[in-house]
Amino acid sequence: MTRTGALVFLLLGAAAAAAAAPLRAQDTATVDRGVRIGITYRPGVRPGLVILPVPAGPLDSVRAIVGRDLDFSDQFEVITLPGGDSLAPPPPPPPAAAGKNRAATGAAGLNYTLYQALGADFAVQVRAAGDSVAVVLHDVAAGAVRRTFGAVLPPPGAPGYRMAVHRLSDLVVQSALAVPGIAATRVLFVKDKHVWSVDQDGANLHLMSSATQEALSPAWSPDGRRVAYMEFNEGHGRIYVLDLATGKRSVVYGSTGRGSDFTPAFSPDGKTLAFSRATEEGTDLWTVDYRDACCLQRLTVGKFSDNLSPTYSPDGRRIAFVSTRPGLPQIYVMGADGTDQQLFAPFDYGVSGSSNAPDWSPDGLSVAFHRDVGGTLQVFVLDVRKGTVKQLTSLGRNEDPTWAPDSRHLAFVSDRAGYRQLWIIDLETGRIRPLLQQSGERLPAWSPRLPEAASATP
């Protein structure tokens, strides 16, 4: 096998098996949708939330999407209401009766005392408001409306419909907890040799790359307006960038196709694109000024080793990457200009297995990657400040982790259900759920929070 072929093999996560020191298992629970794994979790510390019923009709879809978004945020204890309409919001009272029972129901007409007895801190209500939809956040303890968010939604099924509802969900999270939500995000991944995109709740699946060319290693620009990926053409890989607003794609300057360019990564300011270039002489890391289409620069010179899979720190000053200089691939770090290259994720020489697919968290505190443990890949997290690593998974084969913009959720590939598919784990609660009920997904990349102009699918 040529060195180029070997590196593509490495990219796909099929590194040679090696013995590894036993590490404490973290997720040994039975696989189920929304199960919690062995991460320390104290029930009751999250605020309770109820999603109020709506009349049958067009609001059903909005309520379902908002409810799923808030549940998948893992920021709330979502309380399931009893069946029937006994707990549904009443219609607005006539003016003469508006002052009656105000202590029990509040000015908004809700029975706050009842919802508080159910354990709710917040209640979310979806209602029609003329030609728009209003999502109302009720503060149950205060017995009052905290915020009302309105939006004129596209028709159900239109390209921007679901993303518009996701943004309403994020406004609820922001108003309730003063933290940004992650509902208005998507995950790129590779399936059947093409790049696809799906909303973070597993809906709205779309093909992103060419339908006729093989593609790999997708990556998001930091503003969420562009997607980079490697596309095979005549036996070589070139880096393309897709503009989501226009649907136009272009070859990155300097990606000539003389070798195989892959694993692109944007710098946090969106100006620079780092990537791996594999030739018969080896594989090294390069950067190019993507914005000005100039300044191709080689960062590593691996005469006897390969260097690949770059990921930028959020401040743009450092790049974590994979290097084979210890023998087996391990996680290294260097300055963004290629200086001060050193081991990043510690390992036991001759004991630890190969490490690949690093991804730096948006808050800068962690780097996720997968490592071979006794012949099976598992997801690990490096604490950047302490320089320590922790094994996150143990059930099945788990690889290719990618961070959500909140730095608490990870998407990764796992065969824990019997076939390879995408899963999402919340590191704070330990909840884990499948993203797609399909098989064969690989190489996921989670988007930043998407701006409105980037929500249309090309």
C-alpha cells in the first residue's frame, strides 16, 4: 500500500489495533433512546419545564419541534403532562371575569399553582398571533409571563420552516437560563461517499456535496455560511468550499490535485484554511489564506512521520493535529504558524493505542478524540489545562467525535446498537441518544449556531 493510501485508511479510523491499559468504563448502560450513562448526575438540579398542549391543527408541528428542541438541549427536566385537555391553557376570559381567580391563574390565564405542584419552573405555550406564531415563556414561580417571541414562519415543509422554529426554541433557552441554545444547528456527515446535512434533532436530511463525486472530511466555516470538504477527482482529493446562501462551490486556492488534500479546518476568523496533504513522500499540514486566495504555507515536514487532521483552538493561536512521530498516531499541538510542535494528549508508550480525529471544543477547555483501546476505538476527552485524558465511552466501537457549539454535547459514530450510526451525548447529564436511525454514517462535523442567511439548503 502506498503512503497516500495508508493515510486515507488512517483517516477512516481503521488504525492498527494495539494493547491498551484498562480505563474506567463510563457508559455501560443499556442502549435506548435518551438513556443516561455513567457520568455523575444529580436529579432535580435542572429546572422543570412543561410544554402546554395546543388545539389540533397547524400549531401541532411547531409545538412538537419546540418540545423536542428543549428536551434535546438537556437544560431542563421536561415534565410530561397527563393526557386529555384538563391542563391545557384556557381561552382568554371575558373582561368581566378577568379579575376572578387571578391569584391562582395569574394575568396570563394559566393555573400556575397547578404547574408548580407538578414540579415546573417554566411553562412554554405556543399560540397563533395573527399571521405569525408566538411562543410564550411563563415563569411559573413568579406567576407571570417572562417573554413572548413571535415569528412569521414559512409554510410547513418549506426550506426555512424548521430552522425558523429552532430559532424560537433557542430564544426560549436564552430567556429562561441566560445561555445560548443549540437548536438552530446542523451536523454534517459522510454516508455512501457523499456529504450530507441534518438538523440537530435528526430531521431535515439533505445532500450537500456533488451527487456524482466521492467526498470526505466535511467542515464548517466559523460563521456557518460555508462548508468545506474533500472531493475525489481522477484519483486525487481536492478541497472545495460550498457557499450555503448561493449554492456555489469553488476549489480552494493551492489545492491542485497533485496529491490528496483532505481534513480541512477553518481558522476561527474564517480567513485561513488548514488541511492535510498526502503525497508519496508522506502527509503534512498546510495552510492557505482562503479569503484572499494566496499564501500557501507548509506547517510540518514529516520526513519519517505523517501529520494530519488539524483543528484550531478557539483563539486561533494553536492547532491540534495527529502525528505518527511516536510510531502510532497520537495527538500533538503546535502554534498556528507551525512552531513549538509537541505532544498534547499523554499516552503510555507501547501500551496506549492509536489516537485520531481531534476536535477542539468551542470554549477552548477540551479536545475530543478517539483512541484504540484493546482493538476497539473509544472516545476520549483531553483537559487542555490539566493535560489529562478521560475515556468517555466503552460500549461498542466509538469514534470521530465533534463538539456542539455549547461545548457540552458531542456527536460521534458508534455501533453500540449493532450498526454504525450517529449518536449525541450530553457530558453534563450523561444522556445519550441516536441522531439518525440509519446506518453507515461517518466523519460528523457539528455546525456553529447558524445565521438566518445560512439556513437555506443549497
